[in-house]
Amino acid sequence: MARYNHAFTIAFSAVSSDAKGEDLDPGALKAALQARIAELDREDTWIEAVGPPFDSYLEPEEPS
């Protein structure tokens, strides 16, 4: 059976003290993304927020 891999984009925002966001570290980005995920769960707006995939490809078949 054919299987497809789909790539999606999800937007989120993070607040920082630097105009270019150069003070955002991985922990701050992770916290902002987790907050966005929680919001999408609460509001059940995953489909609207993510939209269609921007790229898809056929997954190679696994050898039997």
C-alpha cells in the first residue's frame, strides 16, 4: 500500500527584548511552540492553522 510523507508549516510567536529576536534561545522557542500547541488543542483549530501540506512525497517501500 502506498504511503505518503507530508510536510506542513505551523506559525507561532515568541516575545523577546531584542528587536530581531536574537535573544531567543531554544528553551524560549520551545516554550512558545508548546503554548501554540496548547492553544490549538484548546480551540480545536489545527486544520485552519496548519492548512494543506506544502510538500509531499511517496515513502519508499520497506523491504519485506
